[in-house]
Amino acid sequence: MTDRYTLSESGVASLLDALAKAGRRVLGPKKIAERIEIAEIKTAAELAKEGQSTVSAKGTVFPKVERLLKYRFEGGKNVALEDVEPNARPTVLFGVRPCEARAFHALDVVFNWDYKDKFFNQRLANTTVVAITCTKADESCFCTSVGSRPDDPAGSDILLSPLKSGGYVAEVLTDKGKALVALAKAAFQPLTGAAEVVPAATVAPAFDAKLLERKLAGKFDSPVWLEQSLRCLGCGACAFVCPTCVCFDIQDEADTRQGQRLRAWDSCGMRLFTLHASGHNPRDKQSQRWRQRIYHKFAYYPDRFQTLGCVGCGKCSRACPVDMNLKQHLVEAAQ
Amino acid sequence: MSNDNIYKPYLMRIADITEEAPGVRTFKLEFANPEEGAAFKFSTGQFGLYSAFGEGESTFCIASSPTRKGYIECTFRETGRVTSSLADKDVGDIVGFRGPYGNVFPLEKWKGKSLIFIAGGIALPPLRSVIWNCLDLRDWFKVITVVYGARSVPDLVYKHELDEWGKRTDMKLVTTVDPGGERPGWTGKVGFVPHIVEQLAPPALNTVAIVCGPPIMIKLTLPVLAKLGFGKNEIYTTLENRMKCGLGKCGRCNTGRSYVCKDGPVYTLAELEKLPAEY
């Protein structure tokens, strides 16, 4: 049984105040110029309640660039290593879409299936997710085709559903959610009587992910991958906006006295990703790299981790400079 | 929650450098912290990420045998940013090492069998680890044969060890160089590795073949082994996909459902045929 409260518009303001006083960083969707970005939220008015951010909220737990190691070149031939901590600030991810919250599981399985990645784990442990049910979706959305829905509670600590009369119903789903309510008790009022919520957005299912997985088993050599990717630039934009893409690069940055080892987002769509030192490239063609993207998310992920590597947010389709639409391509692949 | 930094390397001191071939060197590496060295264990077939601090990390196998304690060796060709920086290092310098990672050659399973190792060029290092491991456990195995080819005589690596293996009476070494790669005084064979294996015609009965080399050599050697009667579960290879983490996360070595860094690098031909040919 989940705890349910109402959170009024003024309650949101007092919640944000309470979080600031408690030293919590609050990130959420915010309109900056023409884009929605995941940025610091200081006032309730700054929150973009509808629409998808361009880049996902993934950076909260898996930053674009982060330091894994520091070292100093000491006199003579010696090197001194300095371990680093992620310095994960207690963070509330406020007002994100449910697909963003759900995506953390797809990252978690990779960062923890064998070796445990403390950088990801400490950030995730210090992040409380308050999602808002989607009341608006667009043509690129396909959450209902990948086992989710616009009011999916998976991955959220608190799920907010907008009320017709303003404010939200707040469903508290986890201990982290309870701890957040405890921080700002005055903001959350007991739910009394019938609350009329704004209906969740309608996202018509476009394909069956289980059927797609079965079809992919026999489609590796299909011409469909070449046809779909002939216009692909290999720019990697789809991976960089994606909430579940987890592939990364590791690079050193140093001067003559000291250096650091950094991890940065990467994309299987790029030629250098798999290029061997010998010049041999196992995925030499863009069509092979496009196929890898599809198979990794919709065949290898479910096979290995019993979950899809996609939440159907559609960010990749909106970001693609050559209008490759993932939903349409998957519908085609599932035929 | 574990607070270990899985990306933190061991500091290793270069104890010795051997020039193997043009641009190819072997480092003998000792743990800068002897306690870490004493606790370190690996099995043959495993690999690691070697770092030139300031430049980054590169993936190579551990080229020494786990039967030789207290150090590890790696052999690399100067090719990119990291290997060029490593090539500039001297004895006494510090490099980084993360590992051991990946699966292993199943020596227990091979007990009582004959072994034939087939290697080409710079692909001898991963097999050198397992060859020495098997020679150090010599009574576990019947006939041990090594076929090693390179483009030319100067390109052969581990020249001193090839001499030693050639003189041993408890193993058979066949070396070959590509036509035109021979030099005055060359007493080995001249010809491509697959042809040499075909001429040698090792009996497949109760024998395991371990093959490592450039993709073209592997591609042409496998049909020869099939013709000789080697089963797909009796042929092993080790893959060298590009890697960044070695920990089953960065996604680079992902081939089909396999992470080469976790499920590999050692595969039987039967396992390999289940993967897309993206290696």
C-alpha cells in the first residue's frame, strides 16, 4: 500500500524551499531558450511540466564526463595515484517524465551485473526521483510499446499526477520517497475525498517488443538495416540524448605534473568505437553500427538482463538531424 | 555498498624490456607494492588494461605464464598514442595495470590430450602464456606442437624462446615466414600458416588446437583443421576486440550477447559460431 498525499502548487514551492534548506540539489526539466533541459530548479515556476527534455536526466547518475582517477608525476620515475570519490551531492530529480525514472534500471543492470561501479551507485543512492505523469505525448513517444506507460511508477520514489484543480496527487513509492516527505511535511497534505486527476496522455502501442525480439533473431542479415541507416551520419546524437545508452569511453588528460582519468559518454554509432589498433574494424559500416544499436537494446539487453535497453521516450528521434525515427524503424523491424 | 574503485590500476615497475621485433617490445612488470604482488593471481588466457599515465589505457593479454610468479609480462606493438608512450619508457619507469580480466584457457579439461598451438605474427603473445603454462605442467599433456608464422624473419617475436623451444625434445616447434620473408641462414619453413598446418597434418584424435592470429590467418586455418577432423569444441581462439573498461560495461567489445571482456576472450569455435562475426 503506497502512501498518497496531495501536493498543491504552493506545496511545491514550500517543498523546494525545504529541499534547499536541507542542502538538496534539485534538478528538473526547465525551459532554456527553445529547449527543455535538465537543470537546477529553484522556483516552482521554472518547472517544465510537459514535453520531453532534449537530453535525458541520465547525467544525474552518469555524468557526461566524470573523473575516475587522479595521479601525480613525482620526482624521478614515480607516479602517485589518488583515488577519487564521485562526490555525489544529495539530489532530488523533480518533475521528470516517468520514462526518465524507468531508464535508471537499464543503467543499473550494466553498472552492477558483475563488477560494481561505485561512481554510478553513489550517485543513484543519493538521488531521489519525483516523476510527473505525462499528460502530453508526441508522435515520437512509444513507451507503451516497450512495456511502460505515461503513468508508469517504475523507478520513481514519488509519482505525481496532476490534479484538474491544480497541484498533484503524490504517490509515495519507496523509502527514499518517504524520507523526502519527512523533510517537507507541511508541503504534503493527506489525501481526502475524491481527487480528480488529469488523464494520462494516450500513447497508442506501435509494436510488440516481445515479437520484435523474436523477429530480430532471424533478421541479422536483413537488408533493412542498410535501408534504414543509409542516411545515418554516425553523429551519435541519438546516444547522447538517450536515457539508457550506457556505452562510455575512458581518456587521460594530463600535463607534466599531474593527470586525471576521465570517463565520457560514447556511442556505438561512431566508427572509432570498435576500431582495432591494426586498422581492422569489426563494425566497419554504418549499417552494422545501426544494427548494433537496435540489437543491443532490443535483443542483447533482454537476453542478458531481462529488461529492454529502451524506455520509448523518443528523444533519439527528436534529436536526429536526418529524421531517423526509432519508433517507425522498430515497427518495420517487427514485421 | 562496495567502495572499491574498479578503475584504479596497480602501479607496476618495468623490470626488464626486450626488443622482440621492429616496434614490438616485451615489458616485464613487477608490482610497485609487493603486498599487491603477493596477493595477485591470474590464469592463462586472461588480459588486462595497461596504462601509460597521461596518455591512457590499452588492452593486451598477459603474455607470461601464471606458473612464473612475482611478475607479469606484456608484449605490444607501437601503434597508437598509448603504445607509443609505453614504447618510450625505460626500465624502472612506472606504468599502470588493471586486471586480470576475462575467462581462461581450460587446462584441466585438456589434461591427457595432445595440444597444437597455431599462431601468426603479433598473436603469439596470448598463446605464449598458455604454451609456457603447459610446458611447466608438461606431464599433463601428450604431444605439444607449436606452429608459428610471421611475415618475415625479423617479425618473429620471442626469438630466444623460439630457439629454446626448437631445442626441446618434449615439444615440436615449426616456424615459418611468408614467401619473400626469409633471410639468409633461415632454417624454418617458407609458406603461409594454413598451408604449413595442412602439410604437417597433425592427427586430430584426442587433440586440442589453439589458434590465434590475424583474421585472415584464422579464416584460412579453420577449414584446414576441419578437414583434419578437429571438432568445433576442440578448436580454441582468443579474441582481441577493442576495449575500454574490461569490466563488461563500456559496451565496446559487445558482440552478440557476449561481452568479449567477460565471456571471452577465450572461445571455442562452436561458441564463436553462435556470435555475429563482429570481431
